Amino acid sequence: MSGPRLLAFAASFRRNSWNRKLITLAADLAREGGADVDLADFREFDMPLYDGDVQAEPGIPPGAEEMARRVAAVDGIVIASPEYNFSMPGTLKNAIDWVSRVKPMPFRGKTGFLLAASNGQVGGIRGLWQLRIPLEGLGVTLHPDMYALPWASKAFGPDGRLVEQERLDRLRVMIQRYLEMARKLAGGTALNPTTGS
């Protein structure tokens, strides 16, 4: 069976973002696991603040249309998100809001895996809990486990890999478990979201 098709991106515009490094590593591991990964730059999805009047005329902005097209073309989405003030970045929530207005709504029926890197002790996990709410509300089946990388400024080596082998191994295992879930759902197999089996 062929691997799942995934869209992966970091919800950060900063060029040296830890989350950009993390999503690049996660995409590599997913490809090693047999996935077909579309690794996007969040700048490709540039869009204004959501405004119902803009939606009515002139319509969905090009950045939101592009994101919707890329989401619609895959089985699942993998997002590495910074944590801003105990929540997700406003730019990411804005993108979700715009894409949810596209018909047919592309998030429904997708699977997802969430990651975060921060320079704090909990690695951005609080923001990921907030991110689950709109995605699950829009019909994305998210993997129950989420990967949070603390002390991110010291976590990456010059090659972009994680310095601590234990953290790299944990990420690899979690990616593999997500890919197993994504394959089952893409094939129409019933899945228990709590156990992943």
C-alpha cells in the first residue's frame, strides 16, 4: 500500500524559526516512512485578516485558495506551530478561518499531526492544545499524541538534526504511529482515535 500524501508546514514566518527546522525534520522522517510530503513555506499562504465583506467581494484571497488547494490534494496535514501567549499564532488561526470558507471545505476527512518547538520548558504544548480545537471542529482527525520540543535554541545541531538522540527517536516513533493511522483512515479502515488501533 502506498504511503499517505501529506501537507507539512511550520506556522512561522521567521526564516530561522525553530518550528521551520522541526517541520523539515518531521517531513524527512515521514518520507523515510513512505509518505509523499508536500513541504510548504507558510509565506506561500499569505492572506489578509478574515473579513466577511472581503469574502463576499472580491472573494477568497489567493493565499487562502492556495492553502485550500494543497489541503484538498492530500490525506493529512502536519503542522509545527509556535506558541504565542499560551495559544496558537493569530496568523494560523486566521488561515484556518479563511480556508474553512472554501467550498467544499477541505479540512473535513483529513488526518493531522501537531508539533511545536519553543525555548520554554514545555515546548509549546499549550498552544497545540488550543490548535486542536478548530481543526477537530472542522473534521480533522488528529493523532492523539503531539510532539513538543523544549529548549529549542539548543536542540538542533548544525545539520538540522536534533542533538539528543532520545528526542529524535521519540519524534521518529510518533511520526510512524501517525503514518499508520493516516494509512488506515485513507484506506477507509475504522480507527479508534484513543488507542490508534
